[in-house]
Amino acid sequence: MDDLKKNGADACDDGRTVADMSAEWMPWNRGLRGYFGQRRRKTKEKTKNTVNKKEFRAAVAGQYLAMLPALLCILAAFTLLYFLLRLWLLH
């Protein structure tokens, strides 16, 4: 920085691009045509999966059963904290 001041040169933007930060390749920068385009419609038509109500309900029940152990651990932790705080504050 001192060298620039000594030589009388001004440090300014010369317009060169070191790294392109436009990120046009990101999915959220493709615009509405890219999002609702023909390519998306074609893939939807190719992968039409029909699931009846019984299969859908079984899948949802499986998801809830998969989340149940985590929920029980969280509830047990809060219950333990509640009783420990109650014991500590009452005595």
C-alpha cells in the first residue's frame, strides 16, 4: 500500500474479474423458465408413481415410527431436567 502512495498511483478497480460470483449454475438462479420448463414436465411424465391410500398411510406410519425413538429421548431429557430443577429449587 505504501508503494502505491509513494509512486503516486491510485489503487482503484481496473475492471478485471478474478472470480465470477454470479452463480448462474445454482438451481435458484435459473429463473422461472428453468424451474417450470419443459424438462421438468418431461421428467414428471416419465416418473408417474401411483400410490394408493393404504400404501401412503403405511409409509407415513413408518416415518412416524422412525421418529418415535428420537421423540422419546427428547421427552425423557426434558422430564429429567424438570425433576432435577424441581428438586434443586425446592430444597
